[in-house]
Amino acid sequence: MNSIGINIILAYAIGLILLYLLGWVLLVPIKIIWRLLYNGIIGGIVLIILNFVGGYFGLHIPLNPISALAVGFLGVPGVVLLLLLQHFL
């Protein structure tokens, strides 16, 4: 009868830990990218609706790289930030 040595058990345990760490390292950036994409889409929709409806009230945020980045990173709070900056500046 063959018995499994402690070295083989440790090798499997270390291999499983390394596999878990590799999966975690690959999964975290994907979650961040999805979150940024989600914020950008929702913020862009809110910005388009604001420009469409706000045109009747004199509110308009121009679409440029700076406003796109602010809305993309922050989402709806980015739109609010742009409105406040436009109001105070």
C-alpha cells in the first residue's frame, strides 16, 4: 500500500493557494472595468437626458473629454459635479 507523503500534501495545498491567488488577481481588474463601464453608461445616459430636458431651462453641459472622463469615473455624481462647477464658475 502506498501512503501519501507530507510533501505531496503540502505541494497540493500550495498549488491550490497559488491557483486561488491567480484567479483573484485576474478577477479584480475585471470587476473594476465593469464598474467603470457601468458608471460611464449610466452617467452618459443621465448627461444626455439632462442636456435634452435642460435645454428648455437653460441647462447644458458640453460633451468634451473632461466631462466624459468625469462622468465615466464618477457616474451620476460626476454629472452633479459638472452642474455645480458650471453654476459656480
